[in-house]
Amino acid sequence: GNSVTQMEGPVTLSEEAFLTINCTYTATGYPSLFWYVQYPGEGLQLLLKATKADDKGSNKGFEATYRKETTSFHLEKGSVQVSDSAVYFCALRFTGGGNKLTFGTGTQLKVEL
Amino acid sequence: DAGITQSPRYKITETGRQVTLMCHQTWSHSYMFWYRQDLGHGLRLIYYSAAADITDKGEVPDGYVVSRSKTENFPLTLESATRSQTSVYFCASGASGKGDEQFFGPGTRLTVL
């Protein structure tokens, strides 16, 4: 079946550090891939997405590249800020699955001064 | 107000009681979804709907009932609440294109005593 695996959290970084949150997936066909972010007390909001292999999604300094050969969609940011503290979810939308998303378990990021 | 809203935002109920969580979206999105968020599980799909009068089960549908008589509304009912249904519930909506994102409501925190 379809599944998403994310690195365990929490991840604690100092401000301006480099961030990587790993995400790998299992799916048939050619899924679309998403990163969502959830700030404390809020719902999820889309951070970035990629719909085909080798696409790079980017937003607010975050990037992720759809790597079909390694079935990965790792999230990166060159210099994190305290305001990036949140929970990050990787998700896939599989081919033929309508609009259903399969989510990873989420990775909490804490950025300290 | 444009967007997706949920009500109530917080609810405390007792075991065995019926509870209905409301979801309303103003975009006329064809798809709507209900998820529950629990620590260690990420988001799990309860039910979804591809259009008015069309609903289908997700990953964890037991104990829940949905209906969708109008495109903009998608209520979720717990017919006889149990403690294991204590969770944060998110409603989402989206269009049907390959890269179309889901838009999430602010969530309802439900406690079953």
C-alpha cells in the first residue's frame, strides 16, 4: 500500500542552522508529494509541493526535490528562524486515489535563539 | 468569510453521547475530508466525499457517520462517543486536479470523558 515515513522528532536547532527533515514514500504509480506545516493551535497549511519526478518545490526558503530513484522528498532550509518552529508533515497523493492524501506522522521542529 | 470553518472549536462530552462536528467551506471544492490527529499517528483519514451525496470510508471510519447534502457542508457525527475518540479533528477541502492541495480548517478539540 501507500505510505510515508518521516524522521522522528523533535528536532531542535539553533537559529540560522541548516535544516533537513527526511521523508521517504512507498507508492505505486507517480504520486504527487506535499509538505504541510502546522503552527501551534492551528490547522495544516501547504508549504510546498511537487507533482512529478525531479520537480523542486519551494516556498519561504524551504525546498524539497521529488526523487523517484530514492523515493524521497526531503525538506531543507538553509537558515532556520525561531518562527519556523512548528510540526512538519510529508504527504503523498497517489495516482488514481482521487484527492486523498496519505500523511507521515509529522516531525516537530524547535528553533532556539 | 471565505475559507473553511469548523465548529465548535472545543467540545467536552461524555461517553455514549452523540456529537456532531460541523465543517463549512466557501470555495465550492468538490472534495471534503475528515481527519483525526493523535500523537504518534499523524493525521488519519476518517471519511471523505468526492461530491454532494457521495461519501466513502477512509482509514479509521468505525464509530463515525458523515453526510453531505450540500457541497459546502460536511458534518461528522459520533453516534455514541467513546474515550478513544478523544482527539483533534480536522476538516479539509480541495479540488480534484493532480497537484491540487487540500485546505484545512482550524480543528476541533474533542474530549470524551
